[in-house]
Amino acid sequence: MGLHRDMERSTYLLLGDLATMEASGDLLEEGGQCGIQAWLTHRWGTTPAEATNLATLARAVHRQQLPLVDEAFGDSTLSLGEACAIATSTEKAVTDWVKVLETADEEFKAQHPDVEGFRARLEFGLIAYKKECPKASVRQLRDAAKWFVAQLDPDKADRDYDETFETRGAQFSPTFEGGFLLRMWGPGADNQLIQAALDAYTEPYGPDNAAIPKHQRTYDAMMRIFETALAHRTCAKAPKPVVTLNITVPLKRYLGDQTAEPAVTEDGVVIPDQMVSRLTPKSWLRRFLTDAEGKTLLDVGQKHRCAPDPVRQAAGYKEFHCEWHEGCDMPRSWSQFDHIIAFSHGGATSSDNMQLLCSTHNRLKHRLQVKANQQIWEHHHTQNRQEAKKENGDGEGDPAPATA
């Protein structure tokens, strides 16, 4: 880790030097390239995407736009990749915010931060998040950035949805060979509905279909969706709900307060308000009561080995990824609930004793518990044998008394 950290520090310093040379115009003369991206791609062989991320960080450091990131990298709070994630997420959000301010009236500008204020607030929030969750990965930092942006710019989710919706489309093209091609594109929020429908109709991966690739099982799921739609197109309503999409909406936001936290899916994807309004009439609503810190108070006692839906939903409140203590990027929808204190050891089936674990870390947790229990048993067994030897003698005994 020490060598890796030294390499990252050297790279960080070099990025600052490259940004200085680029700003002064010396990079072309001394480095042979016009921009940092071209230099990194040519000299280091990095991918264009990685070079762009590093260049964004380099320019932000050179312009002193992210002082907290610079400080956090210096004290090892951030890795180089995490610093890049914050720099690129911040730059993208600031670029969008500039466009918003250009078309905003004076009243809007008076009530919202300017460009540098927006950048500083977003940077502060991301650094605070990283310090509070030191195991957060680059992906989770990018997700957190989207959540903070939704707080700073409440209309962004709806604005992005409208822009992408305007360019939505689908193409169905029969081929000369008698087959067909189907392509669709649209807003990211609608992706959540499509993914939920595919999950509901996709056969689980098991021994019977282990040889069937994922793309073929997805095709089979889409055909089932089409067949179900044709079979029930004359029904007043579908026979039963087959698709579940869990969305958490703060009450204030639901009532129209855009200063409240945004609506999110179980994987932490921000959902625009207009989509929540569109889905509400056809959805089941469940109320959650939380304390000031957002902790749920729901508890159903210890009588249930398998947690019912209310406990599962409450236990995962505001948890969007696997809760493995060393960090994990597996989204909530691909994870499963597990007792923190095992039910067999008296653990309650309650929201405060449940955690989200992906299948890999769920198995690892129980394997480590079994190993720990075995070590405890061996320790006690060894102690018992030693105590038994002390009580009964070690087999040698005292020397026999001399006989007359």
C-alpha cells in the first residue's frame, strides 16, 4: 500500500505540472501535445476516458477550484481515483448549473448559489460523505454526487427527464433473413420500470437454464411481457401486479416541497417528481415513520424467521448497496437481507437487526462465523481437556513410596 500511495502522489503532482504547462502553452513545445488528454493517451497509453478524467482533476487542482479535494488527497482520505470521481462529477454538475443560471431570472439567482458557491457546496458534501463512509467506492461517490446535485438543483431530475424524453425512440426492423432487430432509448428513470419488468419475467439462473446466456433469457422475458400484454389487452385491469419497483419519497417532497430530499429507488437512483406523480395512482403506498436522523422505527418483533416485506423495506431504508463492512458496489436490488445477530443466537427479526448483503458477502459472512465458532469450540475443548488433566492427574502421578 505504501508503494502504491507513493505512485499516486507522484501522479498527482505530475498532473498539476501538466495543467500548469497547458495553461502557459508550454505543453506543446515541451511535451509535443496540445492538451493533457492527448499527452496522457500518447505517453502513458491510458484510454481516452481515463485521460479525460485525469485532465479534469489536473485543471481543477491547477485552478484551485477544489481545495478540500486537494487537502483530502494530501491526508490520504481520498485515493487518486476517488479524487478524479469527485472532480469529474463536480465539473459536470457545475457545467449544467451554468446553463441553468444563464436562462434564470434575477429572483432565481438571488435564491440559489452562484457557480462557485454551487461547486463549493457539492465538494463539501462529497468530502463529508467520504469521511463518514470511508469504505465508499468510486461508483458510490458518483451516486452520492447525483444525490447531492438533486438537493442543490431540485429541478434537475425533471429537466433531464424532459430533455431525454424528447429524444426517446424505438426501432423495430425486420431483417432479410427473417429475423428482426429491436432498439429502444429513453430517460434513465424509465429504465427502472423496464428493468423491473424484465426482472419479473426473467427465469432465475439455475441448473435447468445454466447453459442459457443472459441475453437469451432477457429475450425470453421480453416475449413473455408481449404475450401477457396481448392476453390481457381486453381486461379492465391486469389479474395481479407482477412488477415491483420500490421508490422512497419523503413526505414533504411528495407534497410538493422541492427543498426536501429527492425520491429514490431502492438502488439510489433519483426519480423525477413527474414520474412519481404518474406512478402514484397505480401504486401501493406504505408509510414509514423515522426519527430526525432518518432512522426507521418499524419493528415486528422476534416471531418471524423470514423478515416480512415491511421489515425488509424499513431495514434497507436509505441503503442502496450491499452493507459489507469493507464496502461493496452490489446494488440493493441484487442483495438479500440477513440477520446481523443470527436468529439461532437470539437475534430479532427486526429492522435494526437486518442488513443488506450480496450473495457473495452473505456466504462469506456465514463461512467466517462457522470458522469463528469452530475456533471457539476448539479453544473451549482444549481448555476442558487441560482442566480434566489437572483434576485427574496427567497419567504420571507421584513416585510410589518405598517399600519396607
